[in-house]
Amino acid sequence: MVKPASQQARRRQPEPDGDTEGRILDAAHRVFLRSGTAGARTQEIAAEAGVNSALLHYYFRSKERLAAAVFRRAAGELFPVVAGILASDTPLEDKVRRVISVELDRLSRTPYLPAYVISELAYHPERIRQLLAALTGETPGALGHAVLTTIRGQIRNEVRAGRMRPIRAEQFLVNLLSLCIFPFAAQPMLAVLLGLDGERFTRFIHDRKRELPEFFMRALQP
């Protein structure tokens, strides 16, 4: 007896393969970075991953779903760990050192992430709400409130002890994260203006990991 075509099609479908899915995501990262998400083509991503377009469609169905998956993986490498450190009871100076260490280490491995995430959020601001809710189980507002409440309390204690001048928690956080992220977001400009490309940029980040905590904390001394 001849089986219906739909059953034959289902039987021919490949089993989900994490390696193939990962290759497609890796290729999409590279293509989105090179061409921009809007300018990228699924055929280009398939060719970069070494698969055919039908297989790419099997895993991700559409370019929009692929873009969302790439963003989720990319931003997941940046936000949850740092948010956890900032909301913890770790002493403030140790917290600064840990955030700088984590951010610079992660961004050294994936230096394209800041520019990519900022670009995606400019066009899809709803994604950060969806992402943070999925990764942390909290709404962005609740997570932000927990971080700000903790940092405000620690700053207040440091000011009362005479170890720090007053600063708003929002300014503290933006200053800290900006100092970590800017060199990577501006790497092409730094390569042209300061000659910081290739191995020189790697050494620059290595030195920054050591020097930035002291610079940041000294700037807050009364």
C-alpha cells in the first residue's frame, strides 16, 4: 500500500540536530554583522552554514524567527550574569571588579555583540522585554528595580562611611557599563584613530581589565 504523500514527507524530515542548528546560528551572526539584519538574505546564511535553504527553513521557518533566535543567544551572553552580580549583596567595590571582569572577558570573545544588540534594539525595542522575561523569569521593570534598589543602598552606605561622594544609582550603572562596552562598540573607530587593531586591541583590553576598576573607584572618592 502506498503511503500518503504527507506521511512520506514527514518521514523524510531530518531529525533535529544541535550541531546543524548551531552552525546556522553561527552563520547568521556573521552574516547579520556583515550585512545588517535588514540586508541579510537567508540564502547567504544557508551558504555560510553549509546547508541548503530548505534545511534552514526546517529549523527556523523564517528570517524573522532566525533573527530573534540570534538576538536571544547574543543578548543572553550579556545581560543575565551582569544583572545577577549587580542585584547581589556583593560589596560595591567587589561588584565593580566582577562586572568589569565579566564584561571584558565576554566581549573579548564576541566583540561584535554590543553594536549588534544596540542596532537590533533600535529597530525591535520589544525584544529586550521578551528576552529579559524569558531569561530571568522577571519583568524588566522588576529586574531594574531590584538592581537600582540594591545599588542605591550600597552607595548610601558608602557615602555615610565617607568612602564615596554622592552619585545617583542610574549614573553609577550607566557609567560602569558604558566604560566596559564602548571600546568594543567603537572598535573600528579606535583602530583608525589610535591604531588599536588586532593584537594591539587585545593588549589594550587586557590592560583595561586591570586599570579600569581603580580608575572607576578613584573617580567616586570624596
